[in-house]
Amino acid sequence: MKTLKHIPFELIFWIGAMILLATANPDKHGDAQHFTLCPLANMGFSWCPGCGIGRSITQVFHGNFAESFAHHWFGVPALLIICWRIGVLIRTNLINNKLLI
């Protein structure tokens, strides 16, 4: 438990978000209303840039690149940026805890 205190919250957040998006069923998203924490979706708006990116990343994890691009063109670049950020956070955490020379 002591080592968990050294892991940055941002790293836990991004890894958790990627796991949730990777395990989500892309067929259930579509245009159907689903449970979401998105304030725009909960207010009844059908368009939200964040929801589209999440759906797009889910499609990428399932190998559906055309559907990913249809949901949001920024899904693949966003996934690459998030993976880069996770790598930076892991490397920084390892250096700061002197686990990486």
C-alpha cells in the first residue's frame, strides 16, 4: 500500500480510462443513450466532442478504424497522445523512485 502512494493520480486515471474504453462494447454505443457522466449528454444534447472521442478510442481498441474515424477524427491521435503521456508518467515515476537508472 505504501508504494501506491507514490503513483500519480493522473497515471491511475489514464490507465483506468484506457482499460474501461478497451473493455467497452463498441456495438452498444452507436446513437443509443447510455449511462454517462457527460454533462452535455445528461442535459439532452446529442453531440459532445468528449463522448465522440471516447467512442472513437473504443473502436480503435477493437480494430474498427473506419468506425473510429466516423465517431471522431481525433480518436487515434488522442489515443496516441494519451499513451505517450502514460509512458512519460511511468518513466518519471520510475526515475523519481530510483527504480530506473
